[in-house]
Amino acid sequence: MARKLVHNITKIIIFAFIMSVVMLSVKVPDKYISQNLVKKLALFISGDVNSESMYDAYFYIDLATVILITSAIYFFTMKLFKKLRSK
């Protein structure tokens, strides 16, 4: 039981490390997110396009992007670890 707990905690730490690296490498969402997309999402979320709703939309898109990239890297990293351990 303790071994499984340590294994799960290690996976969480690896995911958090990968996520922090991705967050630091992505930087500013203004550079890679279209302003038209942000306006549409802000209108969908709050029903109004103002600076606060646009910042919220930038945040949500940035968070979704970081989680998606992190999940992909984590998935392939775990597959690689599994292959290396099986040899």
C-alpha cells in the first residue's frame, strides 16, 4: 500500500514539474491566441466583451493549452518509462 502511495505521489510530482516547465515556456498568451477567438469566448462566458471578460478568456484558453500540452508530454513520458522498465 505504501509503495502504491509513493508511486502515485511521484506521478503527481512529475506532472507538476512538466506543467511548470510548460507554463514557463509558453509565456504570454497574447502572442499565440487570436483576439477574435478571445472576443468570442468572452462573449460566450459573460455575455459582454469588456477588458475583464477578455482577461478571463485569455486565462481560460491559456490554462487549457497548458494542461493539454502537459498531458500529452506526461502521457508519452510515462509510456517511455514503462518501456524502459520492461527491458
